[in-house]
Amino acid sequence: MKTIREPHLMQRQADDLRLGGKRIALVPTMGALHGGHAALIREARTRGDAVVVTLFVNPAQFGEGEDYGRYPRDIDGDVRLASGAGGDILFAPETAAMYPPGYRTFVNVEKLSLPLEGAVRPGHFRGVATVVTKLLNITKPHCALFGQKDAQQVVVLRRMVRDLDFGVEIVVVPTVREEDGLAMSSRNAYLTPAERGEAPALYRSLRMAEELVRAGERSAGAVIAAITREITGRSSAAIDYVSVADAESLEPLSTLSPGASVLVSLAARFGTTRLIDNIHITL
Amino acid sequence: MKTIREPHLMQRQADDLRLGGKRIALVPTMGALHGGHAALIREARTRGDAVVVTLFVNPAQFGEGEDYGRYPRDIDGDVRLASGAGGDILFAPETAAMYPPGYRTFVNVEKLSLPLEGAVRPGHFRGVATVVTKLLNITKPHCALFGQKDAQQVVVLRRMVRDLDFGVEIVVVPTVREEDGLAMSSRNAYLTPAERGEAPALYRSLRMAEELVRAGERSAGAVIAAITREITGRSSAAIDYVSVADAESLEPLSTLSPGASVLVSLAARFGTTRLIDNIHITL
């Protein structure tokens, strides 16, 4: 696997690949790669002649007091994992090359950026939309792959790619989980052993919610209350939110109607570690 | 010249051109083409194998109470002028194809969008940055040409193209003027004969300002006062602003120092018609 550091060299490489008629598949990451990223890269391998994995811890999507400074970094491990999963090019730019002095331009997806993660992390999706715009322009992919774990990110980016006419196919890959159900996340590395033991409560609560709905529960409030009880009753987690929303508009639902496409999502803190998870239910 | 209406067909055409190794030169316009646009298209002809002229009156860059509804439209005349000046493709999308229901994404160039035109027309440059992002993604040009008449637009778009890594060369073409000095503009068509007679006062005041500076004047305030006197003393125009600013940061200057790159710009209203003009002075 080839590593490229300079945006203009990556862009020239992308232009050359396209001129040669090659299909480019992009997997944007913040590094600290795990099995979830490996699944994205393997899927990209089936869809592109050239698989570009980007590695950039994007300061624009971290708020004040968040974990930008301590976000896990392990470029040697990342190169091994990305290469093993089928990556061709690792694009790992310096922060100063992505946001040079005098940088001023931001992309905002209105409305969809505001609830859920956006409410707890103001400006987060503005940072995500901006860096993904830059990465799409630099790597010129035919398709870009994202994990379902970041459900709102997928909704925001689908809208952005459609609105700004990027002409890039967004491919969403199912969340990859540990054996006990915990969604794979670079932030799992922050958990103490005790917290790690409790963290599967998140996915357990979501599966329980799905069973409730399959058994006929139609009140979003009842579903949210059951999830909250399951998490707070069986772990030390503090809940940021539990949401039952329309999977495309992200608007909160009060009733789960026939035909609805429902995103059940949550965020919770174990000590200082903030985790998210979600499931998608089609009625 | 070929006319394309559908964004996805234009994008496919652009992909085909690029695959064939062709250089694409873009001239974005709002139609009602005049000699200034012809100069842009002729310059594009020397820089590209395929010259794409876009024609789209972009609602996102008009404020409430502005002239969106009455902005001059003349597609037959536009086709003749663009074709005669060397255009290959006219891309003229419908508004609903550019901003379909549920549209949510906007590009903002912070700080540079706020003074001058941005102060009088809030949201204007957000609309410009957004539509140009879309047009760059749809037409995939190697270079894009803009007129110096819209000086702040050039500053905002240069910053945007650099910040978002579009990899597109921005080419700025000098303002084209009528014989009496009035900058060519689609909005000149709104002027009554009496207003048309007075309108050259704008450029006359700018040339006078340049002479003052060449003669040693270094006070921005004195330059602004002289321009204001010249316009209001010799015409019925109401001035929106007269500005002496750094040509890149657009920050107002109080003193014109050696080596400075200075943008002297103004906006004024003749009746309900709002005109802008500017000159660039390097000391």
C-alpha cells in the first residue's frame, strides 16, 4: 500500500486513475482502525479498482472539551490493517495541509445536522460535511463507504452529496460488533475493564426495543422508556439521548406507523467515554 | 453549440470529456449575456478544449425584495452570444433540478462574505458559493472564469476553491466597459435613459481616485470622500458604500502603504437599479 501525505499529490493520483478509466472507492477514516473499518475496506475492494483509505483526525468535527487531543493514533497499525483488508492508497494529510492559515470555508447541511449528535455536539456535522467535501474533491471517488454505526452522519452526507451534485455513490456498511454485541469503535479503547463489561447494555437495549416493536409496541415513548430502563438499570452509563426518529428526516416519531422506516439511536457516557449505537427498523 | 438541461447529463458529458483527456473551461453566468460575458467565453476558448457556459439565475443569491423575479432572461440571445464567442456547451438547468424539495446544503466562506456586498445583501455570497460548488461538481472544469467587475465574488470564490480543494484554476478577466466607461452589466438594462446618462459617474469617480493616489494621496478617508463627492455631486445616485480595502482580506484600510494591493469598490443606486464597480490599485 502506498502512503500519500500531500493533498495535491493525492489529487493528481486520483486524476491519473480516472484518466486511466479506473474506478476509485473511498473509505474515509480518522485512523485507529478496527474491524468495522476492515469491513468497509473489504467492501470497497469489491467496488473499486483503486481503494483509497483516508486517515485524518479532523479537528473541525470536535467541539471544545471533546477528545480531539487524546483521540487514539496508531499509523503503523492502521497501515497494517488497511493493507490487509485490501487498501491500495493510504491518504494521511497533515492538519496544516487540510486547514492552512486563513482557512474560511465550511459546508453546512441545515436541519439534519441539528438533532441527536448535533444537539450534544454543536458544529460536529458542519465539520464532518466540510472535511468529507474536501476528501471527495481530493480523492475523486466513484463511491464512498461509511458505517451504519454513525447513522446520522450517513443521513447528513447522503443529503450533502445529493444537494451538491457530487455524483458519488454513498455505500453504507452494517455496524460490525464484538462478540458480546458492543459496536466496534475507536473510542472503545478508552473504556476501563469494568466499563467494557457494562457497555454491551447499549446494543442489548436496542435489540430489546426491536423485540418490543415486533411484538406490537407502537408508542415511541414506551420504546424510549424501555431502552432507558435497560441501560440505567444494568450499567453505570449516563444517557445523552435515546431517540426514535424517521430514518431519513431524523424527525422524532411519537407513533410507529405501518410502513415507517425508523431509526432508534442513542448516546451514553461510561465515565468520560461517550459511545453511540443504533438500529434501523422497517415496519 | 449544444444545450444541456439536466445536471446528471451535464455531469456525464463532463466525465466523458475528461476521460477523453479534454480540458474543460467553465464560464458560469446568470444569462442576459453581454460583452463582458463574451470576453470571458473568448478567454475560455483559449484555455479549454471544451468551453461550458452555464446559464442559471440562482435564487439562493438573491435576497428578499431583490430583483430575482425581474432579472433579465433572454435564452435565444444568450445562445447566439455564447455560440458566437466560442462556447461549446450551454448548461441551462431548471431551478427545481438545482434545488429540489428537501434541499438543505449550503457553502459559506466566513468573514470574506460579510463586508461590502455581503453587508448590503446578507446571504448573497452563501448563495454564490453554494451554486458555484454545484456547478463545479456538475461540469468538472479544469479552469473557471469570472469577471473582475464582481471583485468580492472573485475573492470569496478563490478562497472557497482553495479551501475545499477543488483543484480548479480560477481565471479573472478584466471588466469590460461601454465607450463612456460604464461597466457592462445585465442590470444596465434597467436604467432609464436619464439614469444611463448619469451612470458613467461611477467609473469616472474611480479613475479620479486612482489619479489622486498616483499623485500621492495616502488617506483612504480622503479617497472615499472624493469618490462620494464626484458621484453625488454629478448624478442622482444614492451610494450604498464606497470602500478602500485590502484586495485579498477585504479589510478596510485607513492608510495606503507602499506595496499595498488595494481594492477600491463601490455600489450605488440609480432609482431602483443597483450598480457596482471597482478598480484595483497596486502601490
